[in-house]
Amino acid sequence: MKIILTNEVSGLGTAGDVVEVRDGYARNYLIPRGFAIRWTKGGEQDVAQIRRGRKIREIATIEQANEVKGQLEGVTVALTVRAGEGGRLFGSVTPADIATAVKESKGPDLDKRRVEIGSPIKTLGSHKVSVRLHPEVVASFDVEVKTA
């Protein structure tokens, strides 16, 4: 099945790419979660609009990505959340929470869709988070999750 990606999908492509995937993967995963739309002739106009939006948001060069990476590695990100007994959180820490915390701690403005968490953060303590700034540049930093 031919689809148009609306968000970046690891291992598949970035927003605005037209890709061919298996029918079940598109119908059961990508389309219901809003990562893609079905390809149509009119969809080509949507692709152009998605690409324009992506160019505005994306970091264009490796030099810019390395500069942002340097800023991120110098930032200590602390999140204050509610937790129960044993350090277990009520809910979890999302990529949007992390992007907001980085901005509040005087770090660079990050796109929440580029923040990659290995597994959901549901406990207090220090956790490793990575951000894909450019296809060739990935920045890693620690997020300290504390109780209120």
C-alpha cells in the first residue's frame, strides 16, 4: 500500500515522504495513530504542504545540529511529578513533558516528536533520553525525575 507519512517514523521516513508498506502495517498501525494517510492524487498537494512545514521546523545543516547538541549536553533537565509509594509515578513522563522541561531550563526549543524515550518513564530517578536533531546527529542527556 502506498502511503504519505505525516510524522517521522523511525526506520521508514520523515513527514511528507511517500512510501510503500505492507497493507496491515498501514491499516492497523500507521493510519490509526495519525502517522500516515493513504496516498491519493490529491494527496500530492498535502505532501507539498507537509514538506513546507517540515523545512520551517527542521534543523537544516549538521553544523546547526551539532550546535544544538552542545547546548543540550550542557543542560540539566529536572522534572517534578507526583509519585506514589516506592517511587512509582501516577502516569508517565511523555516526550512533550521533556521538551517543555528543556525549554524551561534555558535549553533549545525541541520538537516533541524528535524526543526518543527507550521505554516509558514511570519511576523516579535519572533516565537517559535521546533527541534526533538531524538524520546524522543524535544528542543524549539525562532527565532527573523528582517528586513534588
